[in-house]
Amino acid sequence: MATAYIVDAVRTAGGRRNGRLSRKHPADLGGIVIDALLDRTGVPPEKIDDVIYGCVSQIGPQTFNIARTSILSSKLPESVPGVSIDRQCGSSQQSIHFAAQAVLSGTQDLIIAGGVESMSQVPIGAPLTVAKELGNPFTGEIGKRYPGETFSQFVGAERMASKYGVTREELAKFAYASHVNGAAATKAGKFKEEIVPIEVDIEGEKLVHDTDEGIRWEPDYEAMLSLEPLQPGGVISAAFASQICDGASAVLIASEAAVKEYGLKPLAKIHTMAVVGSDPTMVLEGPIPATEKVLKQAGMTIDQIDLYEVNEAFGSVPLAWAKAIGADLDKLNVNGGAQALGHPLGATGTKLMATLVHELRRRGGRYGLLAICEGLGTANATIIEVV
């Protein structure tokens, strides 16, 4: 039976909005993580069959196929093709799925799957707001099917909290833990294996960016709890939302033949993959049915999974997921999540995969699960197995 291996997984440290990475061209960020994979694995650049990159806001510096512009900003030769995809916040997780499927089909052997997003240069929602005179995506038949819906992630986060009984106190505790765990992991050097240091120029001073900028090193639980909600009577506030973030990430997916030919040492293999659609008016509920589907396909239960990464787009998403799935919170986002470390949209899937695979190996675990909510109710879920 064919196997798709994760040979290595890297990411940049998250950059805050208008922070250390804000002036780096997104294609340069994409090229940096490609080069890191090549340097760390020793794979001949010309042997890469394809580069698949996720990016949500494909406009301005992130348009014209950012996978290809990232290739042309890297050590890869011109002969390597690239393609950019948009499955919203799960875009680079989908890039892993597409890469694994190519390997499993026997059509390709070495693929770089990743993603990039400069939210400082290309703000969230820019493709709609910048080109609003061209029309709105929800005024066609979809508007008739779901009259009055804006498909807002903020509304979706509130609906998730309400439907699954997630309280303001639970949200505050979870957000507080995200920062505490992120700070502890950073201080313990747990991210060193996955973070690619980047030299940046800040007002003429050369600095090395190798630490996630969004972490609150001394978080204040009471301040988080007291912050005004985003909508009257709601429970979601800015303290319980993911941070705007600049960054890139990538993994190298290889066939068994490539592993043998180039003497590679895989970190893990792709065990099972699933993708689902769910109620778009809930917006963010997809990780629940996606997890149920991937576990069923794998013939496993959630108790068999050693660690899980469920993106903290809002704290209500992983908390609702845990309640619905019956998951152990002690296995969830153990090194902090997007509330502390940032959510660079199209780069988040492979970013979380890098964190998951390295921490799983560090703890001597076997199975890890990654799930991400995506706009309009879609979601990917991936189970990996350490080798």
C-alpha cells in the first residue's frame, strides 16, 4: 500500500500586524520556508515535483499565483511548477491533502505543501473590500437560499458558543491558557525545531525574528474576562479571537520511493484525511463533522489520539469541538494556539502541522489530529502517525 510521508515541517515565527514581518514580501516569506526544507532535508531542488500553497487573500502582492512567485523567490529552479489554492483558513491543510493524494496515486514523489499570508500588507477581506464595485459573493442564488445571512465569522463564533454551551468564563480560561502555554513552550525552546529564523531590518537595525510576536508573556485573566463582547449580550470578545498574523509555513511530503532514493528520515506519515461541508450559517462548525468523519474512516476513537491541534480562530471553536467530540482538553493545543501565536490564514494549516508533528515526536506519541474551521462551513481533518 502506498504511503505519504511528512519528511519535515517548518514555519516562520508569527509576526504581529505591522510588526517584524510586515515589510517582508509574502512571496519572499514563501520562498524562505521552501529553502529551509531544501537545506534541512538535502533533497535536490530539481526533484521537487510541485509546490502547493494556500493563501486566502489572493490580491495585490499575494496574487498571480503566490506558489509560483514563492518558487521564483527561492532556491528552486524555474522548472518546478506551483499552484495556489483557497479553502479559506484550511488552505494549507488542504495543500497537505492534495500533496498526499498525489503521492498516494503514484503520480508524484516529492511535493512541498504550504501556505503564506501577510495580513499586514493584505488585510483580511481585502479581495472583497478592494474590489467591492465588482460585486458581492453572496448576492446570487446563495442569497436566495440563505436570505439575510452575512456568513460572518464573528456571528458564527457566537453561534458556536451558544449552541454548545461555551461560557464566557470557559473562554477566558482557555485564552489565558493559550498565552501561558505559548510562553512556556517558547521559553522551553519547543518551537526551535519548527521555526525558521528570519533576518529583518527594523528602522535600520538588523534583527533575527525567531519568536512569535503575539504572545502575552504575563496574561491577565481578569482583564480578558472583563473585555466588552463584540456584540451586545454576546460572549465573544477580542481576547477570545485569533491574532492577525504574518507568516509562512511548509511541509515536505514524500513517497516511499523518494524516501529510499534520497535517504530521507520521515517524521510521520499521513494516516487518514477527510474534508466536509457543514451549515454555512454556523460558519465555523465544520471541525466537528470533519473529525467524526476522519475517525470513522480510520476506525479509531478520539481516545486513541495522543495530541490534537484545532485552530483557535475563536476560542469557542475548539471548546465546542471538544464538548461535541468528547475530547480531552489536556491534549488540545498544548503549546498554545492562535489566540497567542497568531492565525496567518492560508499558512495556518501547515503551521499547525509543524507544531503537531514535532510535539508528538517529542512526547513519544503515535497519533495526532489536525482540524481547522473554514469559511462557509467547510473543514479539513487529518490524522498523522509518527514513524
